[in-house]
Amino acid sequence: MTAPMLSISRRLRNTPFTRRVTEAGVKSYTVYNHMLLPTAFDDVVSDYHHLKRHVQVWDVACERQVEVRGPDAARLMQMLTPRDLRGMTPGQCYYVPIVDETGGMMNDPVALKFADDKFYISIADSDLLFWARGLAYGFRLDVDVNEPDVSPLAIQGPKADELMARVFGDQIRDIKFFRFGMFNIEGREMAIARSGYSKQGGFEIYVDGFEHGEAIWDRLMSAGEDLDVRAGCPNLIERIEGRLLSYGNDMTRENTPHECGLGKFCDTHIAIGCVGRDALLRVASEGPVRQMRSFSIDGDAVPPCTGIWPVFADGERVGRITSAAWSPDFQTNVAIGMIRMTHWKNATKVEVETPDGMRVATVREQAFT
């Protein structure tokens, strides 16, 4: 049977790097924020090994930016998240759970602060721009909320520092984790942050201007030939090992930050102004009844997890698996899922209903590292 094709139209936007990604031999895409996001080049396993040993350049332009600018920028930012932003300084990146009025997760982006009156929100896959604009209009805030022509390009892997230093100078090595600096690139000041959607380390370049994308891509590829630099993308196996959550897959608006294991990023008692504060205060006082965990699943490699796999204990459903893959390094199936508090203790045995039958699984409080 021939696999179904994805029809491309103007509703699915290309990125500044799409032509280079095509030339690099991309094998598959997904749709993310109405844009194309590569998901495999050689194959997921080969890409996984290369990411852990060398360096890759990722087209993550789908991480669209919501720019919040104006006198009330800080106020709107605090309305969006239960994380206290008062101590955030220019040049810092914060992981900020975004919630609605019920405390449900709307997005889990990284925020960048340029000044008290200017922020970027580098979003996951949901239309956060409309929520932010709606709050700004509804509360009559003196702020402009827009999507700028800014497209992140990620450089990930153990050789990322060396590659970036060759292109942008040794000062790039001084950027601390979740900090960013401004660099003159193609005649324009652009932000470069030490961040990225992997546990292998690296940077994200906030390419300002669609027209500059290919030139920056080419400079990185040329400088890294002897480092075995390749085009890459967020890797399913590596992200599950590191318990990097995928909004829309592992969590939705049905989940609170506390259920997602993101309570450490919530300062609900002091984050005055957050629209979901009252709802989250109730959750914080009672504690979540279910929470995100990692799992190892026994047996041979499981098939791709494209939906939800129920988790059972003594015949009773106690949770669900939302992401799973075979890990070559850990020689087991690794997974992410939500499970009730009665069974979330480390090393608890449960059963998972996979497409090829029931499997024994073990709950892990910590990610695979």
C-alpha cells in the first residue's frame, strides 16, 4: 500500500531554509504552526546517532515568534504565565508555561527579554498569537503584539560550540545556558541563544529577515565540513529519552503545568496578574492527581506511537502513553506518559496496551540520561 501524501499549499508556509533542507535530502515533514518541520533525513535512528556524536543544523523556523512590545509588555507577559517574571533581565531566556483562565496549558514556549518593553515568545505548536492579542485588546493594554519576520535556526550536538565559534567568534562560547547575545549577522543585529530542543547542547539563531536564511545556513555548513555537520531536526528518540515534552502530543489544554511536571516553573502565589492564577492556586493546594512520567517498555521495538496507548494496573486504567520509541543507547523502549498518583512512584510496574499487544512497563521518576 502506498503511503498517503501531504499536499502542500499556501496554507503551509515554507521557511527561509526549506530549499536547503530539500537539497539535504529531507525524508519527511510534519506540520507545525502552519509551517513545514523536518522530522527525518537518513532515518530517525541514524539521525539520532549523528546528533549525539557530531553537530546538526535544524530548520526550526516553525517556532514562530510572538513579539510583545510597548509600555505594557511586561504586564501582558505576566498575564500569560504563572512564572514570576519580575526577576527576568534583558538577555535572559525563560521557559514559561502559558495557561488559560482555567489553568490549562496553552503553550510551553521560551520567552526572550530584550528590554522591559520588548519580549519574544518562541512558541510551540498552537496559535498563541491570537490569545495574546485577545488579552491585550480585552484589557486595553498599551502594547503591540505581532509575529515578526524572525525564524529560529538551531545548531545542536556536542560539536556545536566549535562550529559556532568558527562562524561567529570565540565570544559565542561565553553565552551561558538560557541566555542570549546580539551579534551582527548579514549586516543586522540578531539574537543567538544557548538553547534548543535537545539535551545535546547547542544554540538557536533568531534569523531576522527571511532573505538571510540561506546565507547563514551556507556559512554554517561550509565552516563545519570537517566536523561532519549535517542538516538535522528534533529527534523523536532523543527527546523522549530527555523527557522533552511535545505540546499537542504529550500535553494539551486539558492539563495543568503541575500535571506536566512543570510546577517548578510556576510561582503561582506571587505571579500576580496571571489569568489562570486562581485556578492554579486551587491545584497547587490540592496537588495533582496525575502527572507526567518516563517509562521503559519491555520487549522488542514498539511500533510508532501515533495516538494514545492506555496504561493499566490490575486491569484498571491508570494512565496513558503519548510518545514512545526504541532507544539504541538504553536498549529499551523509552516512553513519556501521564499516570495517576497511585502508580507514579519510581519502579512501579504497569501494563501498556500497544498496537501489537500488552507490554510490561516500568515507571521512572527521572528521564533517561
